[in-house]
Amino acid sequence: MKSGLNMSFNLEFWIQILIYAVTFGITFGDFRARIKILEKKMDIHNRLQDRMAVVEQSTKSAHHRIDELRDEINSH
């Protein structure tokens, strides 16, 4: 006589589980790789923003100095 639940799993079940696990691993690996690529792009973008902030500050200082020199020339 068989009991109400048959707890033995056949080979097809384990093959299906293995295929699901491999598929999950490949998908997870692909997501991790894409995230790393995006992180690198963000780092490049952030460094560019930092450099542009320095350039903007330098430009602002240069314009102030030009205005000062213009005022000195006009006052003489």
C-alpha cells in the first residue's frame, strides 16, 4: 500500500531543478555583470562632474579677474 504522499522524486524532477538552478545562476551573473558596467559608467560620470565643477569655479575666478583688470584700465 502506498501512503497519501509519495516523497520519492524521480530523475526528471531533479533534472528540472538543476536546469532551473543553472538558469538562475546565469541570469544572476548577467545582472551582476550589467550592474558592474553601470557602476563604472557612473564613476566616470561622477568624475566628469567633479572636474567640470573645478572648471566652472576656475572660469568664474577668471571672469572676476578680467572684470577687475577692465575696471583698472577704465579708471586710469
